[in-house]
Amino acid sequence: MTTTLKEIETQLQILQKEALSAIGETDTIDELEKLRINYLGKKGQLSEILRSMGKLSPEDRPLIGGVANEVKEEVQTQLESQRQHLQRVQIAAQLAAETLDVTMPGVSRHLGRVHPLNAMTDRIIDIFVGLGYTVASGPHIETDYYNFEALNTPPDHPARDMQDTFYLPGEKLLRTHTSSVQIRYMETHTPPIRIVAPGRVYRRDTVDATHSAVFHQLEILAVDRGLTFTQLKGTIQEFIRQIFGADLPLQFRASYFPFTEPSAEVDVQWQGKWLEVMGCGMVDPNVLEAVGYDPEIYTGFAAGLGIERFAMVLHQIDDIRRLYNSDLRFLRQF
Ligand code: DAH
């Protein structure tokens, strides 16, 4: 079989026509690449046609070579322009799909926050930790011994009336103050002692704007050789200075607690008024003896404060019940 120049030229023209129209119909870059391989690849249609050039006379070959190059260039140009076209379409589709509407309302994520009572407890603890104290705790269900007797408050003692107690079956009671932790801690440790004991306490009080049957106290206890009332005053003064953020006038007003001697109430002058903020005193020798400490060697000072009281004064909260209601409109203000 002989192949003529004319035949090859025709084949090339058909190939070009087919290729250009097929390229124009592609929708993806993958399809386009398949066409490129099919027409221009090493084993593609163009190479196949050119292989038959071998059967031409030497004078005809360059002519066909020229035509073939033109066809190749045409097809390549068309491939390239279609490739650019498809790429633009692809990018446009991607942009449309990934459009971000910056005017849409955001998704708000509610942050939890620390309850004002816990925040106040943490602040008070931090101040005492800064003074070298550690944190201690004790049970809420107590015995008469830890809540009263070891704290120098025997059964017939009039001071028991100061705190109406919730009694439980089995000679148990709900602790009326955190002072019980003093005894538990001293029983299991030896001086020097510096602790704070925050926690919940319980009293048979009628609930009103300033009273709750369940509230929180923080107990302070230091026992060592040679502790004096002056050190108690200095400690409280430093605490008040830090918690109120100012050196406020202080008054140690003589008072009575069974477990301290002498005892005092601490008043702070705050925004023109004297506020009673805590009870304190030197640990009564009877209390030291109850835990097996020799009061001839050791002395101690103690204090107790109401955490709600501090939260209410410092945040100007008018009703203690707001601290327990879990009303988010209130809690979100802290
Ligand atoms: N326990 C007392 C109360 O609940 C508060 C108190 C007063 C604690 C004097 C003390 C203290 O440690 O020394 O009213």
C-alpha cells in the first residue's frame, strides 16, 4: 500500500478538526489532559500519522513535516486556551462555594465564670497563702465535741444559744462554724501552724436579706511559740488592706467567744460607716490543751469571717439571697 502526500495531509487536517472540536467540548482539566495524550502524546494520533511519513519520498517529507507542525501548534494553542478557560471556571465555582458572608450574625459562645462567692473565697485564700498559710478543711457533719466542746463550749455553756444548731440523728450535727476545723487540724499536726479553712456552715436562722441557714465562713488559725495579739492585729490589718485595696481605719472592739481569750470583733470604716467584718482573738489555753498542746509553750491566734459578708460589702449586694438564686442576670455581672 502506498501513501500519498495528499492522503497524509488530509489525515492531518481531519485530526486537527476533530481535536479542536473535542477540546472545545471538555468540561474538566482531566478530560483535557486525556485529549492531549490522545492527540499529541508519544503514542498519540499525530505520532501515528507521522510514522507513515516514512513511506513518502524524501522531497515530500519536509512538506508534511511543516503541515504536521502547524497542526501540532494549533492543537497545543487550543489545549492551552481551553485549559485556562476551565481553570477560570473552576476558580469561579470554588469562590462561589466558599463565599463568606461577613454580615452574618456571629455564633456567640457563652463563657462560664466563677461564682462571686467562690471568687471571693479564692481572693481571701490567695491573700493568706501570700502570708504563708495553707488551706485546710473538715467535715460538714460534725460531732458536738469538734463543734463545741473542744472549743471550750461545754453543754450548758450560754454561748451555745448564740448559734442555733441543726441536730442530726446519732449525736451528729451540722457544723455551725468553721472553728471545728481548728480542732481537727491541731489534733493531726504540730506547731507551727498557719491555716485558713473555708467552707459551708449551717444555722437555724430565719432567712432574710442578711441571714441564711446555709452560708460560708473562713477560719484563720496560727499557733506557734510566742504569738501575740499584736501579730493577730498586724495579720488582720494586712488582710483588710489587701481585700479592700486601701489602708482603712480599723477598730478591735472587745468581745466574747468561748474559744478565744481575749476576743475581739473587727470593725472597718468603709464609705463612712463602721462595718463589723470578723471575730478574732488569742486561742484560749483550754482549746490548746484539748488538742494536747502545752499552752505554756505555744500561743495562737484565730479569726473567723463570713464570706457572704465580704462579697456583699465589696460588690454592694443588697440581699444575701441573690448569692444563692443562680439568677444569670445577677451572676453575669461578675
Ligand atoms: N466561730 C465564730 C462564729 O461563727 C467566729 C470566730 C470568732 C472564729 C472568733 C474565730 C474567732 O476563730 O477567733 O461566729
